[in-house]
Amino acid sequence: MKKQKTFYRYYRYDGKPIAAKREISYEFKLVSRLLMDELCFKWNKDKLEDAINRSIDQGDKEKFLELSKAYKHFIWE
């Protein structure tokens, strides 16, 4: 018995191009958003802590009070 062969031919589509979309699942969107939020939060908190420590080292009381007021938003965790 001979093996059956399949031949494929490519016919170029002459119509308007169609853009294919692939939806990302809700779970991936949520996890990626939460991860980015956490990374940004930690980075901003670390930068603010460094600025507060520098103001303490320099003895700049006004800057320290200003930065400590901004730091209150990071303490609620």
C-alpha cells in the first residue's frame, strides 16, 4: 500500500489585511500590575528613606520635616 502524501499550496490573500489580537488573561494582567505597584512602592520608599537620612546627616531640619511628612504615606503598611 502506498503512503498517502499531502500537498499544500499557498495562495496569496488579495483582500484587506486583518490584525489578529490575542487577549491576555485577567490573572496575568492583575499579577503584573500588582508586581509593578509593589516594585514602585518599594523603590519610592527606599529613595525617600535615603533622602531623610541625608537630611539628618546634613542637619537640615526643614527638609527633614518636609520629607517626613511625605514619608507618612508609606508607614501605613
